[in-house]
Amino acid sequence: MKLGRNAPCPCGSGKKYKFCCLNKPASTVNSNAGKAGLMNENKYRQGNPLLMTHTDEIYQPVRIHYELSDKSKVLKTFSKLRCIDFDQEKDRWIWLYDDEARNIKLEKPYTAVPVEHRPIVIGSFYFREENRMHLDVRSIQRATAAILFFDKYIPRTAAKVRFLDIVNRLFGAADGIPDSFDIYFDSDDIKQPIDPDEFMEEIKAIQSRTEDIDEKRALAISYIENQFSEPFSGVERLPVHYYEEGISSLETSLIIRQSVAIKHWFGDTDYTIRDFILSALRHHPDI
């Protein structure tokens, strides 16, 4: 599949291909893909390298859902932030990697972004329901950065993050980036989450049947295998408990899903969350 000149550039800059990386070598667009130690160039699918953002994260779409209590306060906040601008053509508020957002933690710092590529659009806000808004971002790192960043500026009395949707697969540069993330997220078959607190309570209840450490471990592993044994590459909905627990648990959940997606990208399509968890358990014998 050949990228059209007017298609969104696969580097993730938000610009058209003809205005961005058309005349650059293909390897340049994804030159930093090997940072995770898993994506060195000789492992790329031939002719279709892994799609990365312009700030060097793996492209993996996330939609963050906010519950609105006071839309006017949110819009007032947007109007004051220099890193937020209104895109009238697409009826969205765009979040720019600039001004107040320069110091957020992405793979590539603001100072490393070439001047000709600035400002990069790193997120898009949409209002489609009276009491809802959502933010579309292109990577899991942008998702966690967004939750932390906007909590500093948007009053919690006006809006709170309630859940997010993540695409549990990776893409090649030849796949391109769609004009709208609705193609991923406007679906009736989004996988609903397993509540992590209920999950842990179930494990504790099962383990309470015995005092033997080895048996406790075997029961926990058996339960995990039953819950996470099926490979899944669709869209999944995750709860966000940021206000109660901080960002770490959500960050871990997203990293786990990206780790599974990376395994699938490199051909291990049977790899599941179960395999990831069991691998982690082997390094923590007391669990």
C-alpha cells in the first residue's frame, strides 16, 4: 500500500505526507523505533515498518472519556491555555506540544522536535454529548501525560476522567493514520473491563481455601489462566481510578497491553495478558 501525498504523515506529526516526510528516507521516519529493545530495523515487517508518532512513541490509539459537570468551565480553561487551539474545520480543540505542554514527558522532548515540525498536535478534544467529552491521543504515553497535565488546569468540579478505550494492536507505516479515530472507537463490540479490585478480591477468596503457599500460588495461576487465556486485539475499555489511586496502576495496565501488542506484531499472536502476568509471577514467588 502506497501512501498518498495528501494522507496524514505516518510519522505522527499531524501534517500531510507531502508537507512532512515525503522526501525523507523511510528509515528516518522510524529511526527511533528500537528504543524498547524489541523494534530494531531487521525485525520490521518488510516494506511496512512499525508506525511511530512524531515524538517517538509507538502509535497505539487511545480515547480518554471525561464526565462533564460544567462545560463552560472547561471551555474557559481551554481559552486560557496557549497550548490549546480550536480547529473550526473539524470542530475540535487541539492540544499542542508547545507553551504550557512543553515539559510533558514524551519519548522525544520538545527541544528535540525540529522547528519545521512545530507545533505538533498531540491530542484532540471533542464534545458530542451534553455531559461528555473525549480526548483522542496517538500513544499510551500521551494518554497518561494528558490525564496528569489537564488535572492541573481543568477543575475537577468541571470534568473528571472516568474510563478510556485502547486499541490493542499496532500498525505499520503503510496503514497510515485515519482522519478520525471514530473508525476505531465508534463500535458496539468494545471489550468491557475486568474490575481490578474485584479481580484481586476473587484471587484472595480462592486462596483462602488453603494455607499451603504452593497451593495458593497454583490457585491464583489457574484463575488468571481462565480470565486471560484468549488472545485479544480489538478495542478494550479500561476504568480510570486516577483520583483515588494516582496514575501508576493505569500506566501499568496500558504498558501490559502494549507489551502484548508488541508480541503480536512480531508474530507471537497467541501471546496473552495471562502470559505476561505469569511471567511476572515467576519473578515474584511470594505472590
